[in-house]
Amino acid sequence: MRRRVTSGVSWEEEYGYSRAIRVGDRVLVSGTTATGPDGAVAVGDPEGQTRYALGKVETAIRALGGSLEDVVRTRIYVRPGTDWKPVARVHGEAFGKVRPACTLVMAELVGEEYLVEIEAEAVLRAGP
């Protein structure tokens, strides 16, 4: 059985994907940018964009019954020329105790205003 959530961004319906999907005990979160109801958030601020994107990731995982503690893998994409250290530092604040497997790569992102995009995978714990 599949359960999915949306963040309300029009791209999800228009381009045929979900913010996150749960299949069994796995939650897969799509690449997530700092996009709010009015467009890009924290333009020019990699730390601010990372915080915003991780907030959306956490909201999606919680909506499907999990938490950041269930995350086992993250993938972080930063625009070439972006200072990756503030991005990594914010990731560390969110996942310092969890310490999921993580990949951070430089990538050309869709939309010049976006400096960071984050994916996550979680495996939900059985029971309380």
C-alpha cells in the first residue's frame, strides 16, 4: 500500500510526483528546495535554504508517521560556487545524533534562485 503527501507546490501535480511516499516501512522524500507558497525562499542564503528545505523534509516524513530520527540516507545537491559548509553545518544540526548515510554533490539545479536541494530516505521503526 502506498501513502503519499504533497507540500502544495504546483510542480508536484503538474510534473507527476509526490513530495514523499511511504511504502511499507520506507519513506522516500523527493528532492526538496526552499520553495514556499510565493516561490523561492531565502534567495542567496544557502544556510536559510537548507533550513527551509529540511523543514519541508521533516514535515513530509512526520505526515507519513516518521521523524528525522528514522532517516537513514540524505542526498544534498548544491549549486556550483555555493559555499557547501553552511549547508553541511545545518545538516549536522538536524542529523548530528542520527548520522544517516549522506552524499553531498555539486549539481546544476533547476531554477537559478535555488542553491540547495535535499532528498531523504527513512525506515520507520516498528512499534513505539
